[in-house]
Amino acid sequence: MAHSKYLAHHFTDLEQQSDSAKLGMWLFLLTEILLFGGVFVAYAVYRVWHPDTFINAHKELNVVLGTVNTLVLIVSSLTVALAIRDMQLDKRKSCMRNLILTIVLAGVFLVIKYFEYSHKIHLGQLPGKFYTFQGVEGTNPHIFFSIYFLLTGIHGFHILIGMSLLTWMFLKVRKGHFSSEYFVPIEVVGLYWHLVDLIWIFLFPLLYLIG
Amino acid sequence: MTHHHKHHITPLWVYLAIGGALLFLTVVTVLVSFVNLNEITGTHTVNFIVAMIIATTKATLVALFFMHLIYDNKFYLFTLLAGILCLMIFIVITMFDTEFRGQVNPDEGRPIVEQVPSDRFIERAHHEDHSSETHSETTTHAE
């Protein structure tokens, strides 16, 4: 049996090798769900304790910017999925284009987030003891902004890491490291990127669209 | 064990259809959020439930098609569901505590629910105790 140049010696074949890589990534994604889960639990507890505060405080968030960011992330999820498909079909140029598009969309997301953050910092809608804003009716409004900054902050950090990983993948594709025979690193980075999108799919209604 | 040696290649139209559905559902969830379903139905949770149903639908589409769970080895799906199950246990058991601890021991339920007034919190309450007489009456100290 001919050995692939991509096959590490401790695996039987490429399929087992890529299955192992993907399983490792899924186990990591499981821990990511629990990482965000901690803040989601805090959200649930405090929202039930201070329902009026959450309703009133969420009106301070910009629904238009939040919606645009949701659409941007969904399209970036689509482009990364298409990049992986391109690699499966050995379309290297198209794969590079889709990866660049994903990175640019991630950048757009962060720029919009930057404007949202600077507006909140300007108004003093900050977490915990840094909260100086006076316009929210209800008990302990600073808690909403603590949770807002925690959730979107950890999420934004994931976007940054995702952008770095996507850039790394782009460089490897450009150097011709991958082919339709071996592309599991892009697949695994893609899984990570989709999870970042998944988390945002829940963050968005929980923070911006509280009924 | 699976015996296929070729990776499943999702047709382009599937990706585009899923992407379109996700964009559509995003617009729907935003529009629905402007309708006060809680008032119409006389409850407190209908808007929240509708938003979560739409979010879960979107998440399922991403996981099944973009993340290939529908085609891949089902053990990955199992891993994801195990994570979600752990999260559910985390949320439900915590909520049982925070929501019902007052019914088991009324004294323990109180100090956490009764917080300081709206635009004040503990550090500032201390500070204003010294600076102004009028605010000292309204501030209570959480334990």
C-alpha cells in the first residue's frame, strides 16, 4: 500500500488520521460550550432576578449594529464552509479567495464591535463598579453590562483567534500544503469558526432582542 | 467503522440554501422581537421562547450542514450533544438553587434578591453615606 506523504506514522491511514483530528476538535468545542455556558448561566440567574433591568438595559444596545454583525458572521460561516469545499475539489485559488473573504468579514465584525464598545465606554455603560450611566431604570443595571461585556468580550477574543487561525490556513493553502487528499487542518479551523458563529446566534437574541 | 474513502462533498446549492435560510431566520427573529407577543398572549415568556426556537433552529442548521454533522461520523454529534446536556444540567440545577432556595430557608433567600436601589451599588453607597444625608436612608447593604 502506497504511503501518503501526509500520513503520520502512528496512524493506520489518512481517514483515521483526519477522524482523530476532528474528534479532538469536537472535544475542544465541547469545553468551549461549557466556557460560554458559565456566562450563560450567570445571564439566566441575573435575568430572572432583575427582569425589568434586563428589559430596560438591553434598549441601550444598538439592534441595527447587532443585526448587521449577525448577518456578517453568518456569511463568514458560509464562506469558510465554501473554502473547505473548494479544497475538497482541489480549487486552490477559490479556496484562498473564500478564506480571505472570511477574514475580512471577521474584521468587519470587530470594527462594528469597536464602535459599539467605544459608544458604551463613552456613556459609562461599563461593568461592575465602573458603571456610571444613569439612564437605566431597575435594580443593579451594571450587572447587565457586566454580562454583556463578558459574553461579547470572550466572543470577540474568539473572533481574534479565529482570524489568526484562518490567516495561518490561508498561508498554508497559498504554499500548497493542502490538497483534496489532505485538508483536515482547514476543516478543523472551520469547525472552530462555525462554533464562534453558533455562540453568536444565541448571544444576539439574548442580549439585543430581549422581549 | 465506516468504509468510505472519499470525503462527502456537499453540493454548492445546499450551502447556499442553508446560508439563505440563516439570513432569513435572522431577519425574522429581529422583526418578531419588535412585536410584543408577551402583551398579546398575556405572559412573560413568549417573546423569549420564540427567539430561542429560532436561534436553536439556526444553530441546528449550522451544526448539521456547515459543520457536516449530518454526513460525518455520528460520534461527533454525540460529543456536541454531550456538551449541550452538560450545559443544560448546569443551568437547570443552578436555577433550582437560585429560584427556590428561599422556599427551603426563607432567610437565605432574602439578601441576594433584595439588592441596593436602582442607580446605586455597594461601593458608592458607602461613599455617599459620608457625603450626603439624603441618600443614606435609601441605601441598604447587601450581605
